Amino acid sequence: MYALQRRGLAFDLVGLMSFDAHSEWVNKLFRALMADTPAHFQSLSLQQIIRADQEMFLLLASEYDGPLKSPMVEGEPPLDAQLRLYMTDPRVNMYLVPAPVSQKRPAPVTSAGDKQSPPPTKKPRQGQKTPAQLPAELSGFHTKTSDNKPLCWNFNLSKGCANATKRGRCRFGFHTCMKCLKGGHGAHKCHSS
């Protein structure tokens, strides 16, 4: 509030806006901040007040096209009338309106009358990859070795794996059969039952 008052004094000193007109605007901002909010609405935040003030001065800067000369002794400063006009402008006042509190939807009611919430689904964070889905051709087979190391899915599919291997492993996993867990062949060539 003191920073805004200092700005008002600076405007008054150079004769662009009277301290009284600027004080009306600052008082309106802080009355909105201190006002009681209706039920189910969030109270106004300082960020909203700052945004309304920024919008006010953006409008003054962009839409006032009159002279910026200081008035003679008894004249009204050039920005007073414009400031009072924009104090009721919806482009400024929309920032001074309390926002409704977001309501969570009630859980669906089952036929037995018990509230049952659906299991939460985890969404991957931005930048995270979603886990790959095991091809249907390989469903029911092992995805890891007996010592819990990954197996290469492509090696076990009929298309095979073209990646370079080192010590029986490519970058996706070991080239071991996902069906019998033996090396030398993939699940598509496995004859074990």
C-alpha cells in the first residue's frame, strides 16, 4: 500500500495525476482485498490486486492520447478523468471479483447405496514415458529373467531384434526366450510346452 501511495505522490509531483484521484484507486483496490467474500468463493488475493493495478495502467498507457502537460495552477491533471473512467471499466474490475471455490464431484453411488470412488488413475508427469504395453503375442510369458533382469521383447517376436548385443544383451534386455528362459532362441522359435 505504501508503494502505491509513493507512486501517487510521484504522479502528483509531476502533475500527471492528482494524489486524491490516485488515492481513490488505491482505496478501491484495498477495499476489494479486505471485503468479505460470499460463501463458496475464494477471498481476493494480492496477486489479483496487482493484476488489476497493472491492467489499469496498461489501459491508461495505451488508450490515453491527450497531452501530458502539467496543468496550470488550478487545472485538473490530465490523467484524473481517465483514471476515474477506468475504475468502473470491466477490463479492470474483472480482476477484483472473487473466484468460486472449486467443488469436487461427489463419488458415484452404487445400487447398494454405498459411495464408491473409482480407482485413481496415475497420469505420467510431463517428460516421463508411459510404460510400453506387452505385445499380445508375448502375453503370459516371462518379462524378466530368474534374477529379475529385463528380457528383449523384439528378440522374442517373429520380427527379431536388430540391435547390437553385448554379452547376450541389447539395450532393451537379454536375448533369452521369454517362454522357457533359455538362451539361443526367442519365444517364437521355442518348442517347449
